[in-house]
Amino acid sequence: MWSKQQLILNGLPPIVDAKLQQLHDQIVNGTLCDTSADPYTRFQTDAVEFFTSSQRYRLQGIEQFVHHDIIMGCNHFIDNLIMQHSISGLQIFEHDYKYYQRLCPAISFAQVGRLATDKPVLIAAPVPGYLDLHPRWTEIVIECENKNIPIHVDASWLGAANDINLDLRSRAIRSVCMSLSKGLGLQWNRVGLRWSRESNQNDSISIYNRFKMIPESLVRNGITAMSQVEPDYLWNTYGDLHREICRTLKLRPSKIVHAAQSLDRSQLYGLANMMVDKQSK
């Protein structure tokens, strides 16, 4: 029987079950390893296929983003934007990634309908605090279109999401990133992909890619992980359990497999340990 004492408060760690732990162990001890002649090109090709082949979420219009760069997890994408614009030079909405408040405790959050024309928008999709797309996503995109404000999308949680159509067709959206961390429990080997509409050869991610400064081990481990686990593994495995836990504990199910909300949406709960415990019994 489930108990609310098993819920995780003040954190939403991803699922790392026996299969994903075994993958970690096999990669670390060398049982599984990639031997591609050009792992950087191979990773880009495999990552595009991996991220776009999900049947659980959709990246609508992603083919318009023709420039692909490897990133050391989505924080690399975020830090690159902060390097260019500073934290105060970006427009960030409340309930997004806690990292921004840790960097700047006095951060002033952006307001829909009052966006500044001289600062890019950085927004998660899904937003951690909503466990879904921002409820005013369409309004934000339209306002940015009208004001010619660039949007950069952090889709780091999309790999653990279900029933989300991320519409990227607006020309206001300039770049988007995803990583393998949430969907494959690969936070110990942070690697992912940035898609961009236009190439900027002078930003740090482009420089890292051009001179192969991304550690080869991260890239090869990412290739190996994608070859062993399908994109929708978490929801295909734990979707029914997610709904069962929420029904039993009277929680609101979410679109993120390892997280749920209270019925009044005031509290987020992590479910990862309950799912791993159930699988091991």
C-alpha cells in the first residue's frame, strides 16, 4: 500500500531503476562501449533520431532548426545564454528551473503582456513548476512574435514527458535543447543536443563543437545509452504505475512520469523512489 510518507518533497529526482543502473555499471566498467570512428557526428545523427522518434511527445517544427551542436547537458545551453546576456539580461518566468533563483535570489520574473523588447526569453518546456508547458505558452509566443523577442527553449524535461506537443514553428523561437539526463537517468554523464535556426560561430557551444572540446567520453557514452534504451522507456514502463500512485494517494497526475501534484496544484511531489521500490519487489 502506498503512503504519502514515501513521497519526495523539495525535489523531483529522475527515475534510475535497475535497468538504468545496470546501463550505468556496464558503461563504467567497459562492458558496453561505443567504437564509432567519428563519435561526434554519430552522436548528432543518433540524437536527432532518438529525440524525434518518441511516440509520447512531439517536437513540431524541429526540422526548421538546421544547426545542431552537442552540449554537456542542458545547463551548458543555459549557461551559454547567461554568458552572452547575463542572468538579468534574460526574461525568465516564475516556476521555471530553480537554478535561476539560486544564481540570483533577487531575480525579477518576467510578466506575460509586459515583456521587454531588448531581452531574450528563456523558458523551460515543460516547466518544472507546472509539470507541463507554461499555461500561457501561446500568449508568450505571440507576444514575442509581435515584439521581435527571441525565445530559447530548455526542453530538458521533455525526455520524461507524455502527451506534450511542443510547437516550435514560430520564428520567434531561435533555439531549443534536450539532453539524455531525465529520460535515461544519465545525469551522471550530461550530454545532449542544441538545435538552432541560425548559426553563431562565436558563442561558446559552437566553439566547443568546432574544436571538439566536448569530452569524447560523454559523447560515446551517450551513443551507447541511446542504443540500449528506447526514447519512451519511462512512460511505457511506469505510466500505469504513475496513475496508480496518484489514484491511491489522491494526487493530480502529471505529464512528467516521476512527478505529481497535490489536487489543488499547490505542492509538487517526487515519485521516483516509489516506482523503483515497486519494481524491485
